[in-house]
Amino acid sequence: RVPKEVLERTLNLFPSPTEEFQLDPSFEPTNLPNSVDRNCEPYANPDHVSIFGDLQVLESIGLVAPSGVKHMYFAAMYSKSCHLLPEGRYLWDLAKKGLL
């Protein structure tokens, strides 16, 4: 359900299957300087927004989850992190072995 290159690229964000990936407001695409309700620094960064989109795809299929909050949006806006769920950790291991 996810292109192999997106899966590999996103899994590579995690140094190990149990480490978390740190987010901040620059990952949220709606966090813009002129936004009425979402405007905190650091503002949306196109490279980070692209990564965040990939992470959200993996979240939608149960491979990644935000840490300490219910939604990825809040993980980004409150500078929380996200982590791999069991199936994500399994795929991380396969990717590192070149078996995807």
C-alpha cells in the first residue's frame, strides 16, 4: 500500500527500531507565519513537510504512531516524537537486511 522507496526512506529516519524520530512545528504544513491559529517557530519547512507526509502515510497503515499524543499534528506542534509500532519495527529490520 506504500511505494517501496517511501517505506525505505521513512524507515531510515529511525536509527534503530526502538528509537523515536523527533518532530517539531516545522514538520506541520499548516504552520505558517501568516496563519491565524498555527504560527509558531520554527515554521513549516518544505523538506520536513515532505518527511511528515511520509510518516503520516505510515501512521495510516499502522507502522508509526505519535508518542505521548493522539495525533501526528500534535506531535509536531508540541515537539514530541513518533515511534515504530511492532509491524514497523519488523519492516525496519527487513529493510536493514535488504529484504524489502
